[in-house]
Amino acid sequence: MGLSPKKINTFLLFKLPLAYIAGVRVLSIKRNEVVVRIKHRWINQNPFKSMFWAAQGMAAELSTGILVMQAIEQSKERVSMLVTQQQANFYKKATGKIIFSSTSNMNLKALIIDSKEKEEGKSFQLISEGKDERGVIVSKFFFEWSVKVKSR
């Protein structure tokens, strides 16, 4: 199948319409990096005229989730994936276009194989950093993902 920005953005429209309406869009998917954009608009703002933290969280989570989805696709296994913990730090008001990028040097496919061999879930942390149009970090999200291979 292969994940692509167009496929994921279409998926958002039909399966995660709140993220789509809020303006979350995947810009690029590479082997170890995913870039997602969200624009500050009326629909996703807080009372302080900046982007609501949950809107930022949707974009950040998607950037890490796609890395997990890639590993699952490569493993060719049936895998459950779930966020088990999340933490965020906010440094500056989020206005304009915010770009969330997540990179991973972890071998996520190996974690999935290990989950299958040991018949247990595996947890790991992925980080997504949000920057404004000037390249200033506005927020950083930490997601603990859990994967477990489903028995056939």
C-alpha cells in the first residue's frame, strides 16, 4: 500500500474529521521523519487568540503515529497501536502555520518483531516538535506508544 501524505489526508477527512476540519495536514513522509502542518484559524483557537493545545496535540500525535504505522506496514503483522501516555511543553503562543516534525532512529519494526516473539506489548517514546514560521519552537509533545502483535 505505502503511506503517502495524500492517502493520510484523505483518511483524516473520512475517519478523523475533527483533525481535518481543524486544519491538520501531512506534508511529507520519509523513512524516519514525518512532517505535519496545522494553521492557526478561528476553528482551532483558544480564547487567547492562539492555537488551542488540543489542536496542536492532534498534529503532533499524527506525526508520531505515522512513524508507528510505517513500521507496522513494513512488519506485515496485525498490530494494535495505542498512546499510553502523553506529555507536552509549551514555550510560545502558537499562531500562523505550525509545523510538527517527528523523527525516529529507533528500529520500530524490530520492536514489533520482539512483541510477536515474546507475545507481549512493547512501549516506546516518540517526540514531536512544533515550530512556527520563523523556526521558533512553540511546543514539544512526548508520546508513549504501545504496540502489540495480534494473535492470528
